[in-house]
Amino acid sequence: MTFFTSEYEVKLDAKGRLVLPARIKAQLPDADSQELIIRKGLEQHLIIYPMVEFNKVFSKISGLNEFNPENRSLQRSFMAGIVTVEMDNNGRILIPKNMLNYAQLDKDLVLVGVGNRVEVWNPKLYEQHLIQDPSELSKLAEKHLIE
């Protein structure tokens, strides 16, 4: 089972390539370790999925009733924001320019392991999306985790 955690400060090289940290690479399923999916996130960031994890999400999206206009719009927008990339022998993936622009990514990045996926953030935007107040985090945890 894929299980990504932690935060990693990384850098893009001049060609827009990202070297995945060893701990992230170690969590990639062997069969899918060379092929990854990058998706535009719902906030202004990117999401990296191993193929096996993306297939679970794809199954839900593709299973929606295509005769419902709202579903078609979701499917179209979701699928348009996806690209398949291959990791090279040095553990690098090339992030397309349009995705770098979407997430306002430059040289410095933050990678965040979020269970079945890895989020890729501009450090300033990432800070804006973190819960800063411990009491707010406590309330959310109580609301969603405690029965």
C-alpha cells in the first residue's frame, strides 16, 4: 500500500525537473515506479500519484453518469488537468510548463506526502493553506475523526 507522509523542501532544476526524495521513491509501488500522474490540484498546487493510486480516483470520475451536465463538466475539467510522466534513472520527473505556471512553481518547492498522493506547492502558497491555529486543527479533528 502506498503511504506518503512528511514535508520535503526541494528544488527544480533549470529544465523544470524535480528529483523525488528517497523516502517518496521508496513508497512507490515497484510496478509503477517509473510512470506517475501529475494532476492540477483543486487549490493552486500539483498532485503526484503513482498509477495504481490514480486509477482509483479515475475509476470514480469515469464512473459518473455522463448524461448529467455537471458530471460531464467535472470529468472534462478533471481530465484536462492531467499528464503522465516517467521518472528517469536519476529519479527526476519533468513537470510541464503549463503546470508549473498553474501552481506558480519556480525553483523552490515543498512536497507534502498526503497518504496516497504527494502535493507539490509553492512554499508561500503552501503556508497560506496550512492551519496555523492549533485550536482550529483540534476542532477539525474532533469534527471529522471523533465519533
